[in-house]
Amino acid sequence: MRLQPVDSLFLTRPSMVEYFLFGIRLVHGLTAMLPGLMLLVYLGEQDPTVIKSYLTLLLFFGFISVLIFQALGVYAETIFSNLLRFQLTLFAWSSAFCLLLFMHHGLSLFNFLTNTELFVWFISSLVLFGIERLVLLTLFQQLMQRGFFLQHAVILGATENGQRLAEYLAQHQDIRSGVIGFIDDRIGRLPKTLVNLPLLGNSSDLERLIREEKVTQVLVALPWSAENRMDYIIRELRRLPVNVLLVPDMVAFRHAHNRITEVANLPMFNASEVPLRGWSPMFKRLEDMVLSSLALILLSPIMLLTALAIKIDSPGPVLFRQKRYGYNNRLIEVFKFRSMHQHQSDANAETQTTRGDPRITRVGRFIRKTSLDELPQLFNVFIGSMSMVGPRPHATATKAAGILFEEAVKEYTSRHRVKPGITGLAQINGYRGETDTLEKIEKRVEFDLEYIENWSIWFDLYILFRTVPAVLMTREAF
């Protein structure tokens, strides 16, 4: 069965959509020019020749800005989505403004503007673009509440997959498509209302609705195993003026995290990706080297005092080395300040520490409570076996409620797709210390996977900023 791709948006109500996009382009062009015009008024330029030349350049710049926005996909179909699109707007406006900077510095145009005034221009327009997007999203919400959508859709097949689709659209629906109900030929065997949507009839009723232009989009949610039935329906619907879309398996869609990629021009669901891609590994490594170096310099007096206190308090080495799982399940040697009596140390962490544990020294109790025992791991970060932020590394024999971590939680080893960290999302949410229940390790893994899926440098800095108060307020470490 071969299906031709159909543009589901721009084949319906083309004039209205084109008029709308023309208006958006006009607003964007004016937004690019407005701060420059306000600067002209503010500076009080009186020379008519300069004013005329300046206004001509402004119009040219506004026109070119819109062309750059067009080339970078600002006016693509996602303009009708619920996305804020601030990142795309920032990139597009920065690209357009680079042209202005070239005109200013390279061609000596706009030469009466200072760098400070140009910076004000850039920020002012960027803020206006953001406000315009928020206003547009508010307008979309108002229109959807009144039942206005660019397309009116039906779900063909009140199957389990069709009902999952209806639930998903109820939570993520945007103005591009409003679902008005189900179509199914098994009318006698189905309830009249499914997932808060009515059953509109069978295939004959669907053809009538399409002929009456009450339906402009059909979402086919039949089982993919019913290939012959689907092939027949697609052939019949192609005779009608309607957009036809095949609905994926919603279970697979959930596992795909809404990401679709292409292999040899064939669309495929991306169920799992390498967490750090492109430049991200380099940025994270630079972040680790800079922060660990600064931390080692600033904290070296505290580390020296801690080492001295350990040496005085009990015999044995200052540092404790332990094998733990690191990136890609590789064993790494993690450094800690020794907090236990040397003859009672547990290299594999087969027995977790508990409150009042007799193996812990007097100094050890304090440094564990304050997490000072973790400071030598800054050396791990500097040499590259650990990161400042990431899932905490666990020893090879660590257990929760008597069960090895990797046996207690199926997704446990997914944590090892990135380097382990000194602190992490689980730790700032109170999940540090003893894991005496399965729930605790499950929550740790849940937070760790959330961190991996949403990594960014800003996310790392946020976690680091919250780490100190989280350590000081916790009662879980002993």
C-alpha cells in the first residue's frame, strides 16, 4: 500500500491562511524597523536628506528581515502550534540583525547610531517578537474555545488506538485541527459517546459530511494489521476533497517522545537517542573543567582541613577509593574522603550505612552529613570520569530493600548513558542517602532519566545552584 503525503494545512482555506501569514510578515517587518524609527525620533535628526536615506534603509532592512525569517522557517506550519518558538525567533532575529551590523560597521550605514543604541534596538525588537507570539497564542486559544479551527477532523476507527489519539489531542490540540467525532462502521457495537466525542456515523455518513464540507480532515486510526481494509478506505477517500492522515500506533508514539526522523527519506519514530549530541558533549566537558577547576581552587583550604581532621581522628588513608558504575556501564574509581574506620570499610557497598552506623568515625559522621566527603570527586570530574551534574554513581553491590538496583528497576542502567555526577536532579529533590525501599530507588531513577532527557547547561547550573541548600536542609544523609 503506497500513500502519497498530503499537506494537511495549506490545502484548506488557502486564502485565509495566506492573508494571515501576510499579516504576520507585515507585523514582523514593522517590529524589525520600529526601534530604529524610535531612535531616529529620540536623536532628533533634522537633515531631510539623512532622514530620507535612513527611512529607505529601514524599509530595506525590514524587508530583508522578513525574507530571512521565511528562509529559517518562522512562517512554517508550526506557527499555528502551541509552541512558544522563542529559540527559533531568537536565532532568526539574530541572523537578521547581523545584516544590520554589517550595514553599520562594514558599509558605514546607520553610522550615527552607537553600539549601545544598536543593542537597545536588538533587545527591543526581540521583546516585541516575544510579546507578539504570546498575543498570537492567546488569540488561538480564544478561537479554539469558540470552536474555530483551520480544519475539522474526524477519527476513522473507534479503536483502542483511536481513543488514545482522542485523549492525546484533547491534551495537545492546537488550532490546526479540531476533532468533532468518530466514524466507525461498527455502529451497533459501540457506545454513542467515546472519550467525550460523539459517534458521527459510518463510512456513508463520512462521505456526506465531506460533501457538505463539514469535514476537511480524516485521521485513520484503524489497526495497521488491517492492511486490506485500510487500503480500500484510502482509495475511497482519495476520490473526495479531504485530507487523509494515517495515525501511528499511539503506544509507539509515546515511546518515541514525539520525535520523528528520516532514514533514506523514510519517516521513522525515534524511540531513543544518544542523550548528548552534536556540540553538547564538548560544552558539557568545558563546563565540567571550568567549574571543577574553580571549585578545587576555592575549596582547597576546606579539603586540606578535612584531610587533616580525618588523619587525626582515626588511623588509615585520607582518601577512600571505590569501584562504581560510570558512563556506558564502565567501572570507574571514585574518590571520597574516608568516613569509616579503615578495618570496617565496605569496598562494594554490600551493606548500606544506616543511622548510628558504628563503622562511621566521628569526623566521618560530620563530613557525610555535610557532603564534604564527596569533594575529592572534583578530581574525578577534572580527569573526565565524572561530571559536575548527572546521576549519582552507585557501587557495584548496592541494594534497595535487599535487591540489587539493576534488578529492582528495569530502567536502572539507562542512567549510565551519561557520565555520573557529584550532584543531580534526584539529590536536590530529597533523594540522597540510604535507599532502604524500592520506592526510593525508583524515584531516583525517574529523576535521573528526566535529567538525561532534558539536559542543558542552564539545567546543570540550576541543579548546582540548588545543591547547597538541598545538602544543608536534608536529613537523609548519615
